[in-house]
Amino acid sequence: MPQEFSSQISPPFLSHGSDRHLGLDSTLQELSMYSFQVEVSCTAMEVTQFFEKYPLLPGVILLEQGKFIGMISRRRLLEFLIRPHGQELFFREPLGVLYSYARTAILQFPDTTPVLTAMQFTMRRSPELFAEPVVVQTAPDIYQLLDIHELNLASWQIRGVETQIRYERSQAKMIQNEKMASLGRLVDGVAHEILDPVSFIWGNLTYVSNYSQDLLKLIAVYERNLSTPSEEIIHFKDEIEFDYLEEDLSKTLTSIRTGAERLKKLVTSLQTFCHIDEIYPKPTDLHSCIDSVVLLINSRIKGEIDIVKHYGHLPPVSCFMGQLSQVLMNILSESIDTLLNEAVRYQFNSETTKNDDKPRIDITTKVISQAGDNPELPDSRWVLIHIADNGPGLSEKLQQQIIESFSIEKLADKTTSLAISYRIITSKHGGKFNFSSKHGFGTEFEILLPLA
């Protein structure tokens, strides 16, 4: 005889998700789910007939006067019916009776829940609930069932995408690291080639200065011993403007010395920044490292931003100098990017603004004592590098994004310069990297490096 179903039961249907083009941010609404809802007044026999007709149905959603109250899975229903006297007790009884015995913890999510998040929660369930379907709320008072196998399949697909992305990014990072290392060696070589002639000029300037002064003295001696210089000598001195030459020669030599000194410092700073770190850290003069980075970025600020240094007395600190230079460059670049707009505003309003309002970065260094996590241990000594600007500060949203980028879970996401700096300080140097910002009151960065 053909099966007849209660009018209280609507035929189940399968809602199809996307074409399996799942990504790291895919949510449950992109998966295929079953919609099968019945009133608790329906009998187990009626629901069992539906399970026979639709063998892929994972379960049934229970309603009481149209309101969601729970779910019974196909497996749980069949377990009760195959028990001794199970059919006699439950087969013709309303589902409400069976549900009062079979009630278990139900995992329920909104359809906007990420697939990976839902999978993490399902894995925390007790072993006897691993195969139970998941209830997904797709709209107010509308619930659907997600088969755990569908969730597992989607999760494995996304994990595969994530693994592929991690692999591609690691390959790209390796290529980029190799390019940067090659570029660093190239720049270091070019800087060395520039430094050689600069050193030659610098070393000979002293002799040129002394020789020129001696020649000028010799001319003065000749003039004192010649009672009447010849017309040719007088004419030639006028032609070459000897008086101006004598006065300007020392100034010219001083200018050449200043330029050579600046070029020498710039090339040395470039060599320091492009330093190829060895396997083990080495004692480093942090102030020299900071000065080198500041000298390199001066071309960006062009006097529009003041950089003020407050140096304390620091011992040599064991670190990777090249990596630490990169961290300092990243932080100062972030501050400069923030302050450049303020610098333009300050120039337009320079007549009405105070000097204290000029964009400014303060760099402070000192040795501090800080207790460890265990209060019984003695205080440890740290070197503090504090970098603060008087910019507009960062929004709460941006601060949260920066903090999230520091976590290991975000390694597959876009890597920022501050996230790289955080890992260099914490992982490579065993230090601490902190930042704080208040909207309208600037941003502060703290680098703490342990003193052995």
C-alpha cells in the first residue's frame, strides 16, 4: 500500500550551498543543509517512514506549536526503536515522549558561523555525539540540519586551501628573503665601494688644508720681503681675486670636510642597516644602530618632523643588528606615515600654532628592572627603547587588527611590518614588544631586550 504521511509533516528538502568554492572565510550558509521540521505530536512511526523514503536525512527538527525545541537524529531514533520492546513503547507514541528520553546536548549555530569555527566546536563534543548532525539557524524561527559528514568534507577542503596558501606564502617569503639577502649583499658591496674613495678624500683633506695654509703663509713671506711687487704680480692677484681666494679657501675646505663626513656617515649607516646577521647574536651599540636608522629616514621627513633622542647609559646589548635595524625602521616608518599629514597641516597653520604642536618623534633609551612572572625570582634587567609620536593616534579597530596580527593563528593572513617586528623581538631576541595608542594623543612603542 502507498505510504500516507501526516499533514503536520512537510516533505523534507535539501538546500544546496555554493559549488564547493570554499575559502578560509566560508560560513555554514555555503553548505548543503536539510530542512525537515515536525511537531512533537507526530508519531515516531510517521517520521520513520520519512527516513525510509529519504535515506540521506540526518535527523528531524522538533517544533512545539511552531517553536523550535530540539532535534532527534536518525541514529538516535533508530537506537531507541531497536531496543528490546522499543517499537512497542515508542513506535506509535508522539515524538515528545521519545524526545524526553533521547534528549542530548544539541550543537546549534547561526548560518553566519565560519565553517572552521563550527568544526572546532564539533570536535570538542563527547565521542558518542561525534556523528550527531548540527542545527543551523538560517532565519528567525527557521532551522535546518547540517550533516556532520558535509561539515567534515567542507572543513577538510578549507584546510587544504589553507595549507596551499601557507605553502605558497612560505615559498614567496623564501624567494623574497633570498632577494632581500642578495639586495643587502649588493648594497653592502656598493656602500663599501663608495666608502673607499670617501675615506681617501677624508684622509687627505687634513693634508690639503695644511698645504694650502703653508702656501698662503709662503706668499705672505714673499710680500713682506719684496719692497715693490712687479706689475705682473699685482695684475695677476687682481685677476684671481687673491684676497677673496685667501678668505674663502678655508671655508671651501671646511665645506668639503662636512660633506665628506656626512657621506661617510650615510654610507656607514647603510652598511649597518644592510648588515647580514650571523647565526648567533653579537654585542651591539644600540645608540649607533638607532642613529644609523634615523640618518637613513631623514630624507623622508626633510625637517618637517622633529626626531628627539633621549639616550640613557646603555651597555652593549647582545642582538642581531640587521634584524633590530629593520624593527626600528618599521616602527619609525609607521610613525612618519602617520605624522606626514600632520606636518602639512602644521605648515599651513604655522602662524597660529605653537612649536609644541609640530610633529615630533621621541626616542628614549634606558636600563630598567622588571620582575619576572614568578615573584620569588629576582628582578631582571632589560634595555628599553621607547618610541612615541604626537600624532592623531590609532582607532580602536586598527589597534585590534594590529594586536591580532601578532598571534600565531594569523600567520596565514597578510603579514604586516609591525607583526614581523613583533616576531623578531619576541622570538629571535626573547624580548617584549608593546604598543599603545589613544585617539588624539599619539602612539607609543616599547621594545624590551633582556640583558644577559
